[in-house]
Amino acid sequence: MAAPGRVAAFRLPPLPTIGEIIKLYRLKAQRQLSQNFLLDLRLTDKIVKQAGELKNAHVCEVGPGPGGITRSILSADVEQLLLIEKDARFIPGLQMLSEAAPGKVRIVHGDILTYKMEKAFPKHLKKDWEDEPPDIHIIGNLPFSVSTPLIIKWLENVSKKDGPFTYGRTQMTLTFQKEVGEVDVAVVHFTPLVQPKIQQPFELVEKVVRSVFQFRRKYCFRGLETLFPESGRLKRTEQLMMTANVDPTLRPFQLSMSQFRNLCNTYRKMCDEDSSLFVFDYREELKQKKTTRNLLKSTSQPEQTEEEDQL
Ligand SMILES: C[S@@+](CC[C@H](N)C(=O)[O-])C[C@H]1O[C@@H](n2cnc3c(N)ncnc32)[C@H](O)[C@@H]1O
């Protein structure tokens, strides 16, 4: 058994070991689980420390599972802890934790991707966007398959000041697990800025960034080309890169924030000049090309192009 978590006012039940989790929750794949669940309280304390001072704070933990991070949050003497867990098998263990810390814990058996965060905390905690962040924190260690769509949704919420950011510049401390087979986790702490670094609609920024990074190891022009329809693609990509002052042979991860800003601003101007541009969908174009090619296919079958391999 791991050492019990301690707080001044109450004593939490000990964290189960990986073997106990497998038995208790009838789970399989011990190797994978031991990477996904954080069962060392020294490590979970370290992660929770990254969130800053949590005494008397309102915290939402996403995906508490067996409750390692949960214990560390409670040990930080928070005012209220909201737990959102999708897997019903973890609920009884979380209820035990809730009983050990009376009046502190609220458990929601639900999906964080659909949970209405704009109603999750008391209204009196709301702060103006320009003020200091509210005393509300989101903390979580989620699998990659969930954390990626979730962070995109939350970044959109930041830009629209809705969802968890109805309360102001709510802070988030999230762990991102590396590839399956690696045990390392990266802890990232986010505090929304008062002014965005790029003053364009979220959908436009997301489209540009997603396009650049779809070929992350290639020169950045390769991804940027996909913003434009085939007719005039080369010319418009050149125009975008020249106006934005971006060297086309940089790799996506070498681009600076100001280069992304220039790209977004220039692309916005191009979209304003051509109303059909923003809705252009490169993948849709590829699909249509493939369908046409299949229709025209005769006895001699051409090799698939690199583009079509992406479909
Ligand atoms: C990688 S485990 C981490 C568990 C625990 N936080 C820890 O660090 O040991 C991810 C947890 O998130 C839960 N989960 C996965 N998808 C979820 C979702 N969409 N909404 C809420 N919880 C989710 C899983 O059931 C699991 O308990």
C-alpha cells in the first residue's frame, strides 16, 4: 500500500496499488495502466504544486481515476473539489475519498467533453477578464485521445470567454502523457492572457496552425499550401509567405509567434478578398480528386500520389 495522504483536518484512505486497482476495478493491461495512473503521492504532489497556491481554492479535477492527484489536491486544503470521471468503476473509490473529506468533494459521473463547465462553480467567484485570475483551477491527467480535443475546445472557450472561462481567466494544470511505452508526463500550466497574441477569430487561427502542422517534419510551405485550392495554389502560397515574411524552408516548429501572427493576419486579408477561400477544405478536394480518378480508372492503374495517401 502507498502511504496515506494527510491534511490538517482529515485523514484520507490510502491510495490503492496498481495490483489492487487491477483487482478492484477488474482492469487489464498492467503495463499500460501503470503508465497511465499516477500512484506515487510524491509525484502527484509535485504535479499539483504546479497549479500554485490552492488553499481555499475551487478546483475541478478531470478524470480522477483511482484518485492519486485527487489526494494531493485535497491535501492542499482546497475549499471545494469537483471530480468529473467517465468510468463508473472509479466512482465507489472516489466516494470513499469524499466521505473522508466531508463537504469538500462533489462527484460527477460524466464526460468532460460534454460537461457544462460554465455552471460548475459558484457565481460569486467570477472575475472580470482583465482582473487577476479567479480562485478556480482545472487539474487533470487525461489520456492523449481526450486531452487533445479537450485542449482545443478549451482554447476556443478562452477565445470566446465561455465554458470554464465564464469565470474569468481560469487556470489549468494538465499533464500530457507521452507516447504509449514512455512513462514520462509533461505538466503544463496555462493562464489565459488578457490580450490574445493573435487578434483573429479562433477558427481562422486554428485552421492556419492545423494546416502548418499537418506535415510537421516538412518545410512549412508544404502545410500552408493546403489552405488554397489547386488552381493558383503555388502563387497564393508564395504570396502568403512573402507578405507574412516567412522563409518557406522553415519547419513548422521553427516558426515564431510573430510569424504565426503574420500568417494569420495575411490569410485573413486573403479570405476577406475571396469569400470562398475560408471554407475551402483541402481534404474534401483530395476526396473529390480520388473519386474522379476512380471513375476514370481504366486498365492501367496509376500509382497513388503522396496526397492521396493522406486520405
Ligand atoms: C490516464 S487516467 C488518469 C487517472 C488519474 N488522474 C491518475 O493520474 O492516476 C485518465 C482518467 O480519465 C478518465 N477519463 C477518460 N476520458 C474521460 C472523459 N471524457 N471525461 C472524464 N473522465 C475521463 C478515465 O476513466 C481515467 O480515470
